[in-house]
Amino acid sequence: MVAGGAPPRGSAAAAANMRRRRAAGGGAAAAGGGASTMLQFYTDDATGAKMSPNTVLFMSIGLSAVVALLHVVGKLYFVPR
């Protein structure tokens, strides 16, 4: 038996459970009808700085490049003598 306590697959209880799920989980709720969804981050209603995903990507790559460059500079110039 499944940990969730679901009825066996071919039983009438399982069929009734599927009917209830389909009725309750309509298309509006599945398409982001809730107030706090991931789509909220890309709308004008979101709070905070407005940045495109490309800007975030380039900034993270730039940060990684600066960290790598600092590692190289540290290995070359700050070696104990």
C-alpha cells in the first residue's frame, strides 16, 4: 500500500477519488490562479528590483569570473617567500 493511504488502483474508491481530484483541480488553479506563484516574480505587482533573467545570468557569470581572477592573482602574487 502507498504511504498516502490511496485505495487500490482498480477499485471504485480509486475512481471516485480521481473524479474528485479532477473536479477540485480545475484549469484556473493549475494555471497559476493562486496569489503566490512563480509568475508573480515576472509581473508588475512584484516588489523589489525589476531585473530581467538575462541580467541576473550575466551578473552571476561576472561574479564567478571575478572570483576566478582573484584566485589566479592570489596564486601568482601573494606567495610567501
